[in-house]
Amino acid sequence: MTTRILVTRASAQAGSLHVALRDAGLEPVDVPAIAVETDPPGGQLDDAAANLHWFAWAVVTSPNGARAILSAAQRVLTELGTPFWAAIGDATATVLEREGIEVDFRPSRADAHALAEEIPIAPGQEIVLLRGDLAGDELPKRLRQRGAIVTDVVTYRTIEGPASSRQVFRDVFAGGRPDAVLFASGSAARGLVALAELEGLDVRSIPAICIGPETQREALRLGFRVLATSPDPGATSIAATAAAALAQPMETR
């Protein structure tokens, strides 16, 4: 019998993960529990893109942020090679590198805390943070403590439990509950719960596979049972973590 795993990422981000999950012997089914809205033209993001040359560092914390700054730079005809670039995670770096941007720094772990401590900045340097609206304040706070002048730019907004996913949710669950659910963010976990509540269902009994400790903590807070947490946000690592966890006998999960 095929093991079905519910993928809650935004649709545009799920392609490589689908391939990796199928290669690992799992069957992905999509219910995007979040939707991403990029900052509209003419806003703060375009201003940051037009003035990238003023900054010593451009720090991008997610693939969505990378795609957003690239789109803004194209709109305002900005040269992207001027600042040093830092990226959290291989997926974020890959989005930048595909457009010819050299990523000068990646932290030893794919999280904001590691980047804040390890990025090689000097006091007085100006840094632009390119992040989503749900990002916490730890990263800019620590960079300022280290003497940086930080401009924090919201590049995109996350919509939890988007209305566009309600029919998809119904269709997937009409075929029975998935064997597991994959969460790449706390917002995806909250979004899935929100969709389920609109349909009068409780999804918390579905075992969860999480990406990173922050997502794990939020899934646990919401009442999910976390089977495993991938140590790396790359698709191959996620798929291997999910496959190993779901290969365990049912009574030991």
C-alpha cells in the first residue's frame, strides 16, 4: 500500500520535494496550507532593491525572500552584484545563484541564530534584511548588538489557511486521511489546522514530519505528534527523514 504524505508548502515551492518524496517511496499529496503574497510594486521592497548599492550586506532568509528581491530588482533595473550576499539554507542560496548572484556567506546551520552570530560583519556596516512578515526579531536585534545598522524589509506576507485551498483540502480528505503530514514552517501547521476547522475536521491525529526545531515546537504546541524532524531543509534530507520515520512499525511511531 502506498504511503501518502500531505505536503503543506505553497504550491510554487513543492516541485523538487515531490520528486524526492517519490524517490523515497512515498506518495505526496498537496494541500497548500499557506499562500505567499509578495510586496507590491512601488513599495518598501522596490525601494530596497533600488538602493542595494548602499548596503554592505544583503541578507535573505528564505527562498520566498530571494524570489521577491530578484523580482523587485528586475522591476527597478538594479545591479545585484554590489553588496555581499548572505543566505539561510541551500534552497535560498540556490534561488540567488541561479540568477548569477554569488552567495558570500551561509551559516553553519540553516537558522537565524547561527547567521546572526557567524556573519562576518564590522561595526557600522549597513545591512538590509529581506524577510517575510512573520519573521521574529532575534536576527535584527543581534546584528544591531554587534554594531550593524540594520534595515529590515518585509518582502512577502504569509496567508495561513488560504481560501483557495479549501476545495483541495476536501478532495484530499475525501480519499481518506494521509499517513503523515509534512510541515516546513509553523505557519503551515497553523494554516492546516485553520483549513481543517473550517471543514469540521481535526487533523492533529495525523503524525507530523517537521523541518527544523522551530517548526517542531509549533507543531507540538498545536497538538500534533511529531514523528521526526529533518536536520536540513533540503528536499533530499526531508524525504529521507520522512521515509525513515514512516518505515517504523505502526506501534512504535
